[in-house]
Amino acid sequence: MNALTLAVPAGSDCAPAVRGAVLRERGQREVFCGLTGIIWLHRKVQDAFFLVVGSRTCAHLLQSAAGVMVFAEPRFGTAIIEERDLAGMVDCNAELDRVVDRLLARRPDIKLLFLVGSCPSEVIKLDLSRAAQRLSVKHSGATRVLNYSGSGIETTFTEGEDACLAALVPELAATAPGDALELMIVGALPDVVEDQFLRLFAQLGIARVHSFPARRAGAMPPAGPNTRFLLAQPFLGETARALEDRGAVRLDALFPFGAEGTSAWLHAAAVAFGIDEMHFRTVIAPGRERAKRAIAHAREQLGGKSIFFLPDSQLELPLARFLAQELGMVPLEVGTPYLHRAHMARELALLPAETVISEGQDVDRQLDRVRAARPDLTVCGLGLANPLEAEGLTTKWAIELVFSPIHGFDQAGDLADLFARPLRRRDVLKV
Amino acid sequence: MQLTVWTYEGPPHVGAMRIATAMEGVHYVLHAPQGDTYADLLFTMIERRGKRPPVTYTTFQARDLGKDTAALFQTAVSEAVDRFAPQALLVGASCTAELIQDDPSGLASALRLPIPVIALELPSYQRKENWGAAETFYQLVRALCTPAKAEAESRKDRPHTPTANILGPTALGFRHRDDVVEITRLLETLGIGVNVVAPLGATPADLARLPDADFNISLYPEIADTACRWLERTYGQKTVRTVPIGHGATRDFIAEVAALAGVDPSAALDTSRLPWWSRSVDSTYLTGKRVFIFGDATHAVAAARLARDEFGFEVVGLGCYNREFAREIRTAAQLYGLEPLITDDYLEVEEAIAKLQPELVLGTQMERHIAKRLRIPCAVISAPVHVQDFPARYSPQMGFEGANVLFDTWVHPLVMGLEEHLLTMFRDDFEFSDQAGASHLGHGAAPAATRHPGPVPGSTVPQADVQVAEWAPAQGRGDEDGMAQPRGWSPEAERELLKIPFFVRGKARRNTERYAAEHGIAAITLDTLYDAKAHYAR
């Protein structure tokens, strides 16, 4: 793999920049596993249930990362593997069937059940795809059963959503050959943001627009050669590949963060759907202006400030681009758990040449670099934030960027404020 | 396989982390995949620790499995020892690494490190967090407590001030930080020195000094009991097993400690405010309140004694989630004529509470959520912990100050004696909003819509609050809690129900419906309502 230069796709309207080497690290990581994605996915698809087949650790992770011990029954749970499952005293598959039967009897409203693989289920090679097929037949008509892996030996944090959506792609209905072009927005977005985008596409005159995933299991969009899709999230490499296998075509664009990112993202669709350029500008102008107004006050606070991203959600590169391009921040190092060079090409091209891009992690070495650089703001996971604050470094919890609505014109101000608030707080506190 | 929604305890390696994080100069190398690093946030977010837990995770990935995860482990050990320079090293495997059987113990000893290495065998598929913590502490004590018995005893030959070890407090413990301060102060009053507090704040060198103490105090038996038994066997140190939670238990604790140390207990038999607060007339309304108690066995057993003997409550349910202490909870339950509930299935606990309809729940954060759903007042008495269980103020559960804290904490969620009468008096006042709910419960108003599509992480925000289903008189609760839908209420009976104060209305409705169901009454009339009231009257 060529790690030194980046191929910028031909026809890119960004100036191709040749970057220095990407710092690749393969040491100890401090990143969530893909199971964590269940926390937002189960709220997006409201008749789906996520059953992790794993250990007590998996259950404890979900509980701790979710930050709640919700009094109501959530639409996720863990089938905890026990000693007798491992010792072969019981048949794991029979046990799983029993757990699923009990679950579906309790929750007849569940239309889509994901069996989610974990580190232990992968290591003992429990075949969840066969189990899903078997259970789909058993519960056919009532509940569809699919599987994907959210294990920490294969996925980091947001890659769980990627794996989940990729598992859904083969299930999508085919579009009819010869149908008109359809647009698909790929990636779980908060409903409010999704609705904003749908309104904009309608105003642009793109008639058929679908969101994937849909809010209900029965409403998933079709896919086929007439599908043009925009990735709304930067971590959906496998999903994109699966859609491309169905003949769908990815529209390459910046990710929709900030005024510029959102404009470019919408523009890619406008071009693909032959929307008149003047009309496009007219439609996006109000939102674009609002976004610029909304981030203006944060620009005063953030301009010239340095920022260091530790790897977390793969949102790091597009967010660093937004902060550098629109708010004048100086990204010192942008870490990402995984760098998808093709999907990130436009983003990389817009980052300052001095910014170090790192992929993977060796957490102690990376923290040494943070301490040496003493950035004005460090974006990191929950395990690291307070310890760094105690060392006098100002931090932003990365996970809030995943849970908050930050996409699109009307969230640009909120997004900027997420970074401005820790600095503002540091300034106002007199203790 | 066990279907689990929420768990009371984490895996055993999290227990080991609680010991390592509590101590100074100890590092723990955990053979584990990257996802297991979530456990750091328990300490940095819930407990707000300003330091990372002293844990290095090997974070092996799928691609390493076919190759050399053992080498990865050894590299992690060497680098951790170089970087953190610990005085003692713990090594072990999490659930996934346990399956790949890399033998952390053998791999670490092959490195011939210049410090003691303690290998932990924590069976993840059988055991849980408390057991993991107890085992880790025991293994550390065993490995680091090296003096021979004779040597240890000779040190104590000359006359000296009596000393004790306080054993059991850990990182992420329920009020351990403040309990240790309270108990240390109490021992000082008695003229007893504290030799070592462990694991909280202890170094490996401190553990080596444990035999110097005259006796041990097992403050948290879930953590300390295994180690105390070994110290008893090995060095003949006696163990104080009374847990000083509550006024009476604190007095018993003082008597036990004073007898062992040969000191006069009267110096410390000062008193908490609890007895007078409990005897004062405003507390009359506490009499016979039906209370459901659930938590770790130690806190649950202590709470039951307090509830009955020091608050005048009636204990209607008692249980614990840690089976290791099933015997203790059974013995206690007999005192109250109860069948104990020993389970780690939170749905079972919810079912029991819904069935018993207590007037107060004393439980963990799980029961707090259950109680909130059922609109029953609740106070938290035990781990698992939540960010709210680490208050900025001094708030022990043990000793005399602990008894004061418990009085306030348990009484606060209840409607006060005089307040109860005032509510009845003003119920029909047009300015009194009956629907508002009890102001002190904090979530009576209709919840605002959350702007977050997902919960805020780190157990820092009780996000679940936004989903509280408001009880509305004209409609039944959702079907989620398994309650029967109201049926067959005559308009007259329904109106009468509205005249009952909101904080007992849910109970009145349920009791009436249960009464109607049991007596085959299809239509609930005014008479049914009052027949039911008479039927359930105590």
C-alpha cells in the first residue's frame, strides 16, 4: 500500500495537494469497539433490535458508553456467553435460538433483529450468519434476522455502523432497470438533520431521495445501477463498497460539515442530477448564509488556535478541514483510527500541508506528542479527557461529536460551538 | 447464554482495575482487544479521576490472532514497566484473551522483570466484578506480604499503641472515599492507630506491612473478606466484621474494635443525630412505611437493620445481586420473615418491586430508574455507581456522620409529615397544580424534547429522564411496565380517584384494580374504590 502520496481523483474540483507521509501507528489503542454504534443505531431504526452475542464485558461496555441505565427496556441487549456454552455442555446455537425466542416473545414489535458479533463470538467462531439464516426462516413473516460484527478485534467505534449498514445492503430491494436516477443519503443522521436535507433536495428539484438507513425496517430504500449515493458519514467504506456491488454510484464530495462542506456535498448531487447551477445557488444561499453567520462568533474565539485530534470516530479529518477552512484553526495532528484514502481525498487536499495525519494509534506515544505540542484544544475519548484536563490541557470529548446533530447548514453553528465552549469555559472559570 | 439488558456488575477484570487504580505504584497489563479500553471512562468520567487508570491494554486485533499475540503481550509488558516504573505488576487476560490462552503469567515471568509480578486468573465466563476485585486484592496481599509469622509477631512484642488495617476500599467504590475518613477518625478517637488502608491509596510496600497491625477491619467484605481470611490464617490477625452502617451498627462496631484493641469504647460512643431525628414527632409518619431493599449484600443487610430499627419502616423486600454473599442475605432475610431475592436479572427486581408496591425503594441506580418509572420514592444505597454517587461534599455512609447522611438521604424522597397534611388541605385550591408532581422529585414537569439523537455518554447525565412517561389521570400507563390497563372505571369512581393525592393515587388505582380483579368485579364504582381501601388498610 502506498502510504506516501494520495491519489486525488481525476476531475476533482479541489486543488490536488501532495501530502507528506501519513504517520501509521500500530500500538495500543484507546478507542471504542464497533458495538458502541448500537447506541445510536437502535434509536434510528425504531423497530430494530440489536442482540450482541458476547460476554459480560460487552454488556458492561454498552451500559457504560450509553451512560445510562435506562429504566425502560432498550432495544438492545446481550446474550452473555457462559462457561457451559464454552465447555460444550450446551449447544451454543440452541442456546442462541432459545434466547432469541424469548426475546421475540417479549417484543413482538421487533421487525428486524441484528445478531451482533463480538470479540468472544468471533474467537470461538460462532457462525452468526448461519444462525441469522436459520432464525430468519424460523421467524419468517414476523421478524427478519441479520448479522454483522461489531467486535473490537475487527472494528473500531463507528465501523460498527458501517458493518451494520453493509449487512443491510444485500437485503435492499432492486430498483427497476431503466428507472430514473434516485439519490440515496447514506449514514444514520438525527431525524431533524435528515429532514433538513430532504427539504433542500426537494427544493433543488431532485424528485426521488431516500435515506439509508430508513427509520423503519420495512421502509429501507431500493438500490441498483440508477442509485446515486452521497455518504453523509465519513466512516462508511464497506457500505459504499456493498452499494457499488449493487451497481450504485458514489458521488464524491466533501462531507457535509460547515458552510463549505455542506455546499460541496449538495453540489455533488446537483451536478449528478443535472440541476441548473443558478438554481442550485439560489436554493442553498439562505442556508449557506445562515451557516456563515452562525459560525462567525466562534471564529473570533477559535481563529489561530491549535487543535490536536486523537483517533476516535473517523470524523476527525472532515472536522479538522472545517475548523481549518472556515474557522481558522490550526490542526497540529489529526489522528484517525482508519484512513480511507479515496473517500478522504478531497478532505485531505484542503488540510494545511503542515498538519500531521496519523492513522491507528500508540496511545502513550501519541500523548507524549500532545504534551510536547500543548495544543489549545485536544479532541479525545472519555478515558483521556479528564486526565489531560488535570494536566492543564483543554479538551473536547470526541463522542459528543458522534451523538450531536452536527451536519448541514443549520447545525454548523452548533458544531463550531462544541469546539468553542471548552475554550470559553476555560476563560470564564476563576477557580 | 443469558439474556441481559442491564448488568449490576462488570466483568472480573474491571474488579481488578478497581484495585490497581485504587493503589499507588501498581500497574496492570491486561491482554485485551481495543474495545475493553472503555473501562477507563468508568474511572475518569464517573469518579472524575484526574489520572488514567494504571492499565495497559495490549489491544490485539483480528489480524494479530493468526500471528503472535504472545509477543504483543510481552512487548506491552516491557514497555509499560519502562514507562511507568511500577513497584509491582499485575498481569491478566480479559474475556477475549482468556479464549486465546496466551498464558500471561508464563509470558511475564519469562521476561524476568526486577519487580514482583502477580498473575491473575479471573474466569470471565463464570465470575463478576466484585469477585475479581476480591481475588486481585487477595493475590496482591499474598504475593507482597512476605514477613514470616514469627518475625511479624516479634515486631509487636514491645508495648505499643494498638493499630488496625482498614481493608476493602477501592476505586469506583460507593462512598469509599468518605467512609475511610470517617472510620479513621473514629479509630483515632478510640486511640487506635491506622497501620494501613488498602487497597485505596496503598503502595505495594504498604501491603508488606499489613502484618504489623493488631487486627484487620473488613470494611467492605465483598472486596476484603478473602484477604482477611488469609491474614487470619497466616498471621493470626483477628478480623472486625461488623460493618458500621447505621447508628446501632456503629456502636456495635466500636464495641468490637475496642474489645480487640483493649481500649475503652466510651471515648467514641458519641452519638449521631439519627436517634433524636427519628424520635422527633415529625418522623411519626415514617412509621410502618413499606420499604424494598436491594443492593450488594453488605449494604442491603445494613440498610434493612436501619430501616426497621432506626427508621421504624417495615421491610417488605430484601435482596442482593452478588450470589457470593447469598448466605449473608438469607440469614438477614429470616430476621424480617422474608424470602430474599438473589438475582442479577434487573427485570426480576423490577417485577418484584411492581408487585410489592413499596412506599420507598432503597436500591442501586437500577432500582432508582425502576422506582422512577413506577413513581415510587427511592434512595440509592449501593453500587453500581453513577456520577451522582461521587458528590463533591463529604458524604460517608459509615460511622455516626454516615448515619446522619442516611437519615437525610432516605427521608428526603418521601413526602414529609406536615407536608402530607398540607397537600391534602390545598389539593382543591385552583392555584395548586395537582398534576405537577412532587417538586422534590425533580422531574414532575413534562420533559423537554432532547436534541441529542443518542444519549450523552459516560454515565454523566441521567439522560433516561427525558423519557419519563407522565402519569395522566385519564389514560393508563403504557403497556411497557406490564401493568393492566385501567378498565371499567365508572366516571364517578374516576373523579373520586382524582381527589386522592397524586403520590398515592397510582397505588390506589392499582389496589382497586387488583381488588376488582380478585373479586370478579367488572365495573369499578365508588363502592369498589372504598371497599378496596378497606381491604388493603393496615
